[in-house]
Amino acid sequence: MFEIHVSAEFEAAHRVAGYPGKCDRLHGHSWTVEAVVKGAKLDELGMLVDFKLVKGRLRELLESLDHRMLNELPAFADGKNPTAENIAMYIYGEMAGSEFFRSMPHVKLAGIKVWESPKSYVVYSE
């Protein structure tokens, strides 16, 4: 089994409503997101999937989050706090359900890792 890891960044603000501390106030992060793709079958070039393709799909998705107030986005408009956990689950769902992965049945999105700071991250997988 092979795993491909790619990462990209975005900048965004959020607040964790109801948090008993500073995070209940509006603040921002330089978020880093890593996508992990896995599979066993290599193509004729000896690649599972081109890094560039995975990174391009990840960047395309993160563009919709970049320089936004995350609480105002449809994914979080129902009162769901845009915590690192919920952001990771959202990104995973958007990537895994995309045409990108439907067109490549030999690869699977194994997980999404989201850092809200250089030393704190969450991993979401199914």
C-alpha cells in the first residue's frame, strides 16, 4: 500500500461559540491542511497519483475557505462551530465526494490533517 501526502495553506478567521475562554472571540489562524491518499496500484509511470493533481484539488477546495469568516460559510451556518475537527471533517467530505476521486477508483482519500497552529492538529478519516 502506498500513501501520498500533500499539504496546502489558507488564512481564515473563526470563533468557537460557547468556548469558555479567548477562542469564543473572533480570531484567525494560518491553517495548514494535509491530504493523505492511499492505494496499491501504480500507473504505467510508477505513480499512485501525481502529487500535482492531489495538491491542485486540495488548493481548489481551500480557496473557498481562504480569507473568510468560517462561521459564515454554509458548512457552518447551522451553528456548527468551525473547530479544527469540523473543518477537517468538512474538507474530507468535500474531497472524498468529488469527481476527482470518483474518476480514480484505485485511490482513496485516507485522511485529512488540519493544523490551526504549528504544534496543534487534528486528523479526520473514515
